[in-house]
Amino acid sequence: MTRTAVAIRHVAFEDLGLLAPLLARHGFATSYLDATTNGDAWRAARDADLLVVLGGPIGVADTDAYRFIQAELELIGDRLAHDRPTLGVCLGAQLLAVACGGSVRPGEAAEIGYAPVTLTDAARGSVLEPIEGVPVLHWHGDVISTPPELPSLAATPLCANQAFARGTNTLALQFHLEAESLSLERWLVGHSYELAVRGISVAGLRADAAAYGPQLATRAREVFEAWLSGLTFPDTAGQGS
């Protein structure tokens, strides 16, 4: 049976990356919903078997400037209420944190580049185990806090909560497992102003992508394969209109 997956995209170059072929292999027909889109596309996202909320260069608190953020929070809240599978990446993870009763605030410094995360005790036996000790791609300035019942699964010195889960159907990742090293050039162009302002070396990021990308891609696929294989799809008949 073909299932549907909708990915909310905030900027064109931050896409599903290596997750796209994995979704196809798991029987999902995938489509994108650009966050600035109005109309019935949001209904399709609400009813999708799987929702993926991707990253972007804005924040959860920017609701006055970007009204679609509130629509995303409401959409995620509806999916959480019905335990519909939902994956949040970076901005998507921050939206999930708020929808789960947590909060988001500016971090001490931005994390941009490749660095490993430390898995917490709560992550032992979880789908994240393949990335233990592997440099992953970070690209965020905000940090999240979650309620006590949703403990952090991974951490870095600058960010104590890099990932969390809510049951088997909801996963939030502050870092980018989906990004392929071969497509990072689009990120370097799209985020060129931020990189220049922060004094981050484009050449350094490019070199790290070449060095760490292949192993990271292998481990990322293992994480996503395990998570997708464990999803359950509740009967949504009669839920909402």
C-alpha cells in the first residue's frame, strides 16, 4: 500500500536529501509543501501518513514576521494529538519542541559545521545509536528545552538537547542527518551572508563535508531506516474534518 509523506520546506536547498530515496523504498509517495503556500495544501499535510518539517533560516519566535509558523505549530499539534508520524529537522525540531510543551531560546553561540554529538543514557537502544561518535552537520543558533517526560537523546557542549523523541512516531533532530555532502554547495551559497558575518570558512566546511560526508551518509541512512521501520499508522478515520 502506498502511503503519503509531505515535507514542509522553508528554503528550496534544505530539502529531504538522502531521506527522499529511503521514503520511496518504504512505500511513500512524497511531496513538498512550501511553507509560504496557502490553501488546501495544508490539509494534505495534516492528513499525510508522515510529515517531515525541514530546516530554515528563521526562528519559532518569528510568528509576527512569518505567519505560517503559527500554522505549522497548529498542524504539528494536531498530528501529535493523533500520534501521526512526524519528523522535525533543525527548525522542525524546534517547532516540535514548542508543540510538545517545551521552549526555544537563543544559544550561547551558533553551531555551524561538522561535530559529533554525545548520546545520552536515554538514547541507548534507540534509533540514534549508529551516529555515536560520528561528526554530524550542525546549522543552528537556537537551543531547545523539552518537558521532563521527553529527555534529551543527544548533546553537544553548546546544546544540551540535540534530539528527542515522543514514542516511536515522533522524532526531532537539531542537526542535519538528511543533508548530503554533495549538495552542501547549495547551502554554502544560500547561507553565504550568515557564514560571512560569523566568520566561518566556506573552504573549511567544504573540506569537512568531503572528509565526513560518506561515513555520515551511511550512518544517517541506518538511523532513518530504523525509524521508518518502527513507525505505526493509527486509524485516522473520523478525526477532524
